[in-house]
Amino acid sequence: MQSTPDRPSSAPDGRWRIVRTQDDLDRLGETESIFALSNGWVGWRGTLDEGDPCEMPGSYLNGFHERRALDYPEDGYAFPQLSDTLVSVPNATLVRLWVGGEPLDVRTGTLRSHEQVLDLRAGVVERVTEWTSPAGHGVRVRSTRLVSLPRRRVAALDWTVEPLDEAVELRICADLLANERVPERDDDPRAAATIHDPLVAEHHHADGTDGVLVHRTEHSDQRIAVAVAHRLSAPDEIATSTDVTEDRIRLTLTGTVAPGGRVRLTKYAAYEWVPVDGTDAEELADQVTAEADAARAAGFDSLLADQRAALDTAWQTADVVLDGDEELQQAIRFAMFHLIQAGRPDGALSIPAKGLTGNGYDGHVLWDTEQYVLPVLTYVAPGVARSALLWRYAHLPQARERAAELRLTGATFPWRTIGGEECSGYWPAGTAGLHVNADIADAVLRHAAATGDEEFRAGAGLELLVESARLWQGFGHFTDDGGFHVYGVTGPDEYAALVDDNAFTNLMARRNLRGAADAVERYPEAADRLGVDPSEVAAWRAAADAMVLPYDAKRGVHQQAAGFTTQPEWNFDDTGDDDYPLLLSFPYLELYRRQVVKQADLVLAMLRCPGEFTAEEKAANFAYYEARTVRDSSLSAAPQAVLAAELGHLDLAYDLFAESVLQDLLDIGDKTGDGLHLASLGGSWLALVQGFGGMRDDRELLSFDPRLPDRIDRLAFSLCWHGHRLLVTLTADEARYELPDAPADAAVELWHHGEQVRVVAGSPARRPMPTVPDFGDEPTAPPGRRPARRAAAD
């Protein structure tokens, strides 16, 4: 096996483990999200095995959802009428225990000890609990659960119970439970809708200790099958029985266990869903039954070994070494772990905003995927990024239909979706957020540049670029001054809506138009099949060249959108800490007309299109918008960190990075219980690699202009570039570039601080760290909105 940067030994290492104890039981929702396991297809939230207490149960399958009607007080043309909502599939994690007739419940009796561990290297959640019932009977419960990375359909739980002091009478119920009750959520717009009993039973069957359930949804026409296979190890006195209903399979074990004895139950589950008009119920049941049986035949130890091997391979590229701050070292590995398990390289699979860790945002895919997650996965797991882009391509027919419905050209991808149709009922922030189309094109261009994948570039990638370019060509227009304008859109900042010439949207549309034109000229035969002619390409280039970028000469800054800098300022002096996030305290009418920014917008434009701004323009823009950005979105801190680092504000950049990477581990926004913020986790990698590493890739070249804050002694990360792993190691004095796994004749061309560097296998390239630029004092944030300052490293 090839080496990774300073891999620790196999001994327990806090930098690779997330631990929760009985002291954390008051924040169950956070733990359930943080300890969620997934393989990009199956997702299990990190609930307790006994199922209670629980804040939000959740077992999910990628793309499996129910459809519900959207109600409007006043309907309108082209308003989406239906929305997709992620729903839980049958839960196979449940193992309920009664000790002397009393249920195991960590809130009752005496909890001697309790620990849950997320092992980032093994890819498992381990749990050890010692509990004494109210009647005085003590037991130790251990469990290990995994969602198999190599086996798409399979998840497993290994569970044991043993007496602590004396013989105990036990009753154990291992359940596969459908239509598990989900609690109602609050009225926060980021929470999910609640659909009770979303699954309609079609087939159920038990065979000995094993069984299978098949259900369908009523409105989205999807069929789900889940099979469980068990392996038991127990004293002879333990009796077993199985009962099955249309919504539950229950294996029950009863009997007395003496000191020194134990009951071990291993549960293997297999999941699959198909359209209702696809495989029939019994055939689907046979498929998952065979998969569960095969997992049991392999054995739990084999699943563990395969899981570790898969993660060892993934960590070769995904690992980031950050010396100088143990908390942030653990946090960036936590972030990368969840990005690794969020998607799959096989098929065309989406990556929702919460992954498969919770039902926040109804489980929808948003623009977050293309702008925060795929820029990471393109470099650490390019096959997964390709799969996510192929998912967009698979839904291109719906995007064309939506464009036609809106009287637009080309394709209009949805703001929020699971099944491919637009699910956002709030059109000023949804339908008007057309930049999602350019975000997808941007992800296509970066992926093609980083991988050199000609099949993708000439096929799905080209068609995505063409149809999105057609949208911009038809939506924008030329004015008498010769400028090409894009009016009536909403950019990334959701505290501004229906603006003209949003800088981010215009710049990304320009990149889209030029990228499509270049791709068409590179693949003329493929372009012919799409009906592209030279006049259309010429029109794209003309629009891109004339694209307007609004600028306020009086203030010396670019405008987030035309007229933004002349709007009334927000009254920060009369805004209290409890008023944030502002969207829960103020009407959008007030937010939309003032200079207050929810999340990085123009700053994100300077990150994605760095060549469009001079260093001095970036400094002026960053200072202006830093004073007006309140970071009411977890999407904001990371791009702000990158620009702060580029401009030499390294302490600010470090603190913004910390906010991004600790978003969920510290539940900074008080919403982690709904699921993890994958965009923030992905953004933390961008803050390190594009911020402190100074990596840029917008022109199909790989360049670095690194700088480290004092609190980082060493930063090491890897990138996949045209099939090679490039290892970058930064210290206070030196940047080192090497190809640790490449064959002898391999080489990579890159740029370091304006100098072209050729990195060849077996010969690391070393360059001095550049001088950190000095653009003056750190810009001022709105009162109380600067990120928390981190103490100096010990």
C-alpha cells in the first residue's frame, strides 16, 4: 500500500476518532447526525440501538422520496405544484433490550458508563454502555455498526449483551421497522416536512430468523425492499421466535444469562429501491434477500476488513495533515470522512445538501453540491464527482422541460430537487436563482480539466455546457451601450432577490458561455449532433465578451449587483445577538432593500473567477463586503476564508476556516440535528487548499500561491490531477510538491507563485514560501459577527 502523509499508527488516536459519552446525551440530535454512516446509497443516522431516546430516527436511500402537494394562498403560472421529501426507509438498526422486564433506557436506572465512537479510519460506529436497571440488574451492551462502502446495498450491526454482576433475565427484540414515527419539526424553513406513514406495504415474508419487507410510495411511484439476515451466538437457554407483519419483522430472544455468558446478535441488512414500473415486489425481495445472505456468509469480520481497506484507499488522497491544532486536525478528518461517504462512483447518484445524514431541506439537492462539494471530490474522489454530474445529466430532460415552461431557451435546472423537478415554492430565491445552471457548468469544466476525462467531456459534459449556455444566451440581452445584461435574478446572497447584473451570476455565465464555445470547437462532431452551428457559438462568445460587471467608481468597489452599494445600510447598532439569523427576525422586504449580506456573494465570485479582478480590487471588495456580511448561512465562512488568506489576513482566515470545519462538531448554527452541512465541510477543505495552499484551477492550469498562519506548523494535502496523486506539503519556509505513487516517467506541470514547475516522479520539487501580501489591517465585520478567535497554539 502506498503511503499517505504521516499516517498514524493503528493505536487509538483522537485525531481519527469522534467520541460522545453520557455527558452528551442532552444533544442527541447532533450525535445522530455526526455519527451517521453512509456509502452514498444507504444512510443510517447515529441513533442508539434501542431506538429510544431519539431526536430524529432516519434510515435513507439515495433518491428515495415521497411527493407532496405544494399549497399557495395565491397560485401562479409555472409555480411548482409538487415537492419531493426524503422519507425514512425501514429501520434495521433497532435492537431493543429488556433486563428483568425493564427496558434499557439511558435516562433511567444507573448509567455506569456510556461511550459512542465514530472511527474515521475503520468507518464504523462503536458503542459501549454499562447500565443498571431500576431493579438493580446490571448489563454491558456493546455494538458496532457499519454501512458498507464496497457493498452498495449492505449495512450491518454487531450487538452483544452480557451480565455485569449476576444472572439476568433478558428479552431482546431485533426489529426491521417500517413507517417509524418521525417527530414534527418546527417552522424553521430549513427543516423538513413531515409525512406520516409514507410507505404502503406490498410484501412481507419471514424464513426462520430472517425476513424481508417490500413497500411502495403512494405518489412518487417508488418501490423499496429491505431484507435482514441474522447470526446468533447465545447460551442454550435462550429461546428464539420470529413474527412478521406488513410493517415489521421482529426476532425475539428470551432467557436467563449467567455471569460470564453473553448473547451476540449480528444483523445484516440489504436495501434496494426501483421505480414501481420496474422490478416487481417479489423479485426485488429475492434480490435483497440474496444480498443479505451473501453478507452473512462473508461474516462481520470480513465486512470490517473490506471497510477498512476501502477507507485506506480513500484516505490516501483525502487525508489532510494539519500540525499545530489537534482540534482542527480531528475536525478536517471528520469533514473529509463525511465527504468520502456522501457519494458513490458507480452509477449516476446525487449528493444532497445533508448527504444521507438527516432530512434537513427535505433531503434536497441544492447548488451547494456543485459549488462546495464537487470542487473537493473532483480532486480527492473524481469518480464520485463524475457520478454526481452524470446525475445532473440524467435529469437534463426535466431541465429542458422546465426551461420551456418558463419560456426560456436551453435547460433550467431546479433550485431544489430529488427527482429532477423543481421543488422550491418560493420562486424569488428558487426559480430566479438561475446561477445554479452556471454552477453545474463550472463543475463540469473543473472536473474535465482536473481529470482529462475525454469521454465525459465529449459526452455528458458537452451537452450540459451547451444547454446551459443556451439558457444564458436567451435570458440575457444587449442594451444600447453594447453591454450584455442579466436582469431579474437572485445570486448566492439570499438577502437580495430579483436583482440586475448580479456579479457572481454574470461572471459564472461568462465562464459557462466561453466554456461551451471552447468545448463545441473541440468536439465538432458531437456539437453537430446537438444542433450547434458556428453562428450560435459566435453569439455565445459575443455575449461573454460583453457581459457587464457592475462597478461603483465612487466607492472603488464592484457591486454585488447593479445599484447594491447605493441601497440603505442595515442598522447593525439596533440589531441584537438574538436577531440572528435575520431571516427569522425580519421580513424579506426589509432584507432585500438594504446592504446586508447573508452569505459570501461577490466574495465567492472572486474565488471562482479570480482572474477577473486585480489584487487591489479584491482587497477593496473584500473589505467592503466583510463589513456587511453576517454569515447567516454555513456557506459563507469558507469562501471568506479563502479570500482573507489570499489577501494576507491570515488570522481572520484561520478563524473563518475553524468556523467552517467546526460547523457541525460544535453545532454552531443549532441545526446539526437536521443533518450535517456538507457544503460547510467541503468548504473547510477549500479554505485549507485554496486559502492557505493558494490553489487555483479556473484556467485548466494548476497553480499555487501558498501561505500559512502562525498557528499551522505544517499543512499537507493531496490532489488527483490527470490520474496522478500530487502531494503538497507546506511549512513556514518551504512548499514541497511530489508524486509519491506515480510511475518513473510521470510528471505534472504546475505553477508556484508565478513560476512554472515540473514535478517528476521520485524527485520532489521544493520552492520557498512566498512573502505574505500586506493589504493593511484586518477588515471590520458587522458588530458581533466576526468569527470566534482561536487561542494561540500550545
